[in-house]
Amino acid sequence: MNREKISYENDNKKIILYLIDTNAEKYKDPKEDSNSIINNYYKNADCIIMGYDITNKQSFEKIKSFWYNKIKEKNKTNLIYLLGNKIDLKDNIEVNENEVYKFTDINRIKHFSISVKNDINIKNLIDDIKINIEIINNGINRTPKKYYKVVFFGDSGVGSKTSFINVMVKGKFIPYVNSTNGASYSSKEIYSKNGNSFKLDLWDTAGQEIYRNLTKFFCFDADCIVLGYDITRKESFENIKNFWYPMSKKISGVNLFYLIGNKIDLIDKEAVPELEAREYAKNNNMRFFLISCLTNTGIKEFVEDLAEELEQF
């Protein structure tokens, strides 16, 4: 049985995560059958990770028909992950994406599409595990209705995704931010005017065209999608209309959309008239905000509006 560990410091407290690979066949131990693996290693686990190969349909079917049911019989944890590996081989996909997300939604499982070979989404996965382990460790009950996945889409360089999230999470504008490769993950807790709190899983996706085939993986199980454009770049708004909105609407099934125009501090260079953008948002039932990450304008109002909308969920 293979066992690795990850340790890190948090609030002067050392947290150790033990990662146990229970693939008995891999280690050729005839004594380690599936029932003993589950009894010995899953029974008291705080977190369980199940993996399948997106190029191998049978690997996903075995998760559904055997592993998940066996694990739930023996373990009461609500922190379960399903990993779809090899998204770098997107041309060889055998597992239907809609089927995967239907399974994870019904069973309240967190899903990550990853590539071990290319190190895609691995850091995001580990960060998410750390956050949720600490929630369990601090005795905080995770109420699904208070946890929401918010995904940001838009062209690269418009500043309304990475910079926007940095201002939301860190409270400050960070100049010269590098373009996102694949996707990055952050978390933020916000509060409504009624005092209700909402934990946000914020996903910043890459806007470059070479990553567009990967972005659809982040649509699934999203609760809110934020579409960002640069008011000084007409093309960034046209791409919202021609690609980002149609793609995310078709795949995600999300009802809560925001259209965000960044850089209103450069209003004298406006290439996208506010009236045009506002009308487009209205016609497509999207909430609309103009912001400036540089001057922190409009972001507080966006967060307040988002919290108010989430209260209706």
C-alpha cells in the first residue's frame, strides 16, 4: 500500500494530509481485496478521492457501479472528490461530460478535470482539499447551499478576471498580472445585507484561444458565470457575444450570469458604449456592472448584488 503525505503550516498549526493509493492490483497484494481496502483505509477518512480516465469509459462506469456505493456504505464523510484525468488528451475522450456532472451533482461530489502528465489543475485540487479539510478540522459544517462555484470567462488581457478576483480576495489591485494558464482557483466568503454568509469558489479561466477547448470543463456544476470585457477593446465585447456567452450558456445550464465591463477609469477611450452593453445584458437576462480594478470602483456593489442574488437560491 502506497502512502504519501503533504504537510503545511496554517495559523501556527501544522496540517498533515496523508494520501493513500489503494490500488491493490497495482501493488500486486492478493490480500488487499476491495472490501479490505475500504474497511482499512476509507472507513475513517475525512476526504475520499476517486479517479477515472476520461479516455476510458469503463473506468468511470466502475466508479458509478462499484466504488462509490461501496465507499458510502462504510464512510460518512461528505467531502468526496471525483477526478477526471488526462484532459490533455481531449481528442480521445470516451466519457460523456454531461453524464459525469449529472452523477456528481446528484451525489454532491466535487469534480476536477486534471492532467497528471501536464500538471493541469493539480495545484487547484490540492488548494481546494486544504480549504475543505480545514473547514472539517475547525468543526464547521459544510452546508451545500452556502457554497457556490463562480466561474469567470472572457478574453485574455481584459483585466476583469484575474485582476477582478485579486481585488475581491486580496482587497488590492496587482499590476502586471501574468495571463492565466488553464485556470486558477481562489476562495472568498461574502456577506449579504441580512448577515448571511456565502463561501465562493472562484475560478479564473484562461482567455487565450489555445485554451478554449479546456474552458468548457469549468462550466459544469457552476452556480454563477461572470463574463468580463474591456470597455476600451471592442473585440473583447464581441467575443462575449459570439463565443463566451453562447458556449457557457449551452454547457453550464446556469441561470445567474453577470456581464462586467472593466476599465471605466479609461472612459475617455471607451470603445464599447455603456448603452449597447447594458442592452445586451438585459436582452440575455444578465446582471450588468461597470467596474475599475485599478480604482476599485464598482466591485463592492457587484459583491453585494451577488450575495443578494445567492440568497434567492
